[in-house]
Amino acid sequence: MALEFESLQFAAMELGEDISPHDRTGLETLSTAHLREQREAREELYDYVDGLWEKLKAGGVDPAGRDEYQGLAGLRDLDGALRDNAVELLTARED
């Protein structure tokens, strides 16, 4: 069954929503040290992708309003969802 999405960004957002319960289940099995490593790796990847986004904006491009940047927007959203999963679980564990 092929799913259709309005854009690559919406497809990535849906993927993030669909994978998050499985991702969180996997993250919960990690030791606190490994969970911390996952958070750091995910934050580093998000920061890199977000940096690409911000570089476009600083150069006068509105990436949110241009179709050719939907893939980047989607990756940024997906990375953010995965990063947030690790951050939330680690924060809950360390409280």
C-alpha cells in the first residue's frame, strides 16, 4: 500500500510519529550511560541539520517556503523527534 503525503516534510513528520513508540521502547532498554550517548549523538545530528537550515536562512533563503527544501525540513523534523525521545527519557530517568 502506497501512502501519499502532501510533502516530504509531512512524510518525515509521520515517520517520526510512527517510529517514536518503537524508538522509545528501544531506548528504555539502554543503560543510563548508553542513553546519554544516544541523546548526545541525536543532538549532534539535529544541530548539524538545523545548522544547514539556519545557514540557508542567513543567506536570505526562506527554506520553509520552497519545495526544494522539503527534504531538509523533513529530516530536521524527524531528527528533532528522535532527539526529543532520548532527551525526554533521559530527563525522566535522571529525575
